Amino acid sequence: MAWQNEMTTIVRHLINDTDESSPTFTNSRLETSILVSAQLMNNEVNFGKTYTISVDGCSLSPDPTVDTKDNAFINLVSLRAGCIIVSSEIKTAGANLISVSDGPSSINMTATLNGLKIVYEDIKERYETAKLQYQAGGNIGEAVLSPYSLRQQDSRYRGW
């Protein structure tokens, strides 16, 4: 289906899993996260269309990426899926957190966890902004895909 190709690509870019030779997440895992996100969105946002979502059957109908493309649904569900995936990665990184010092040598994995938290905060803020903008009747594509959506003034984002 078209939604699986398009939305999986969007989520991969949101979570920075774009290395085609060795991606961190399988397409199946991303598709499941997208469907879980879509199911959760039913309680948060009233879309113009009614979507039938089967997480167990890995299906979504009607396809939001064909005919009259539902950009609001695509963007919001993709952002929500990004939040779910990155929060899972934060949990995993937190469980594997170590800090070892031996004389002048040290290993500290907290930077990895902090980096994931920054990514999560950014995606979650984009999601909340886009959701609010959609509920207020605005064009959510501007909130999600704008070149100014990343806060350049924030030193945490320099070098990204």
C-alpha cells in the first residue's frame, strides 16, 4: 500500500533512521508504530474522514496517501509515531546507561541518552504544535515541514 511507503519514509526521517544499508528499525516495526499512532489519534483528533485501523492485521483504510491526500492525518500520525519510537529508544538507552572511570580513562553513555531526549522533545513539540494548529483549523504542513520549525536559537540544536 502507498501509506506504508510514504509514512514509513516520513517517520524514518523524523527519527533519523535513514541509513539504507543498515537501518535501525524494520519497515514492519515502523508500520506497526504508525498504526498504533493512528489508533491513538482517534481519541485526540477528529479528522474529516473515518479511518479503519487494524494494528493486528496491519491495515489502514482508506489510504490517506492516495486520491485526496490527507496531509493532516499523514503528518500528525507520523509525528506521533516518531514520539513513540524515540520514547522507546530513550527507555532502552536509560536501561543500558553506564558510567565507568578508571584513572584518566572514562566511559559515559549519558550523552547518548541526552541526545535522544533532545530529539524526543523536538518531535513532541512539533506534534503538539501541529495538533493544536489542526484543531484550530490551520495548515499543519507549515508547522511540520517548515524550514523554520527547528529552533536555530537553541544551542542544543547547533550542528544538526
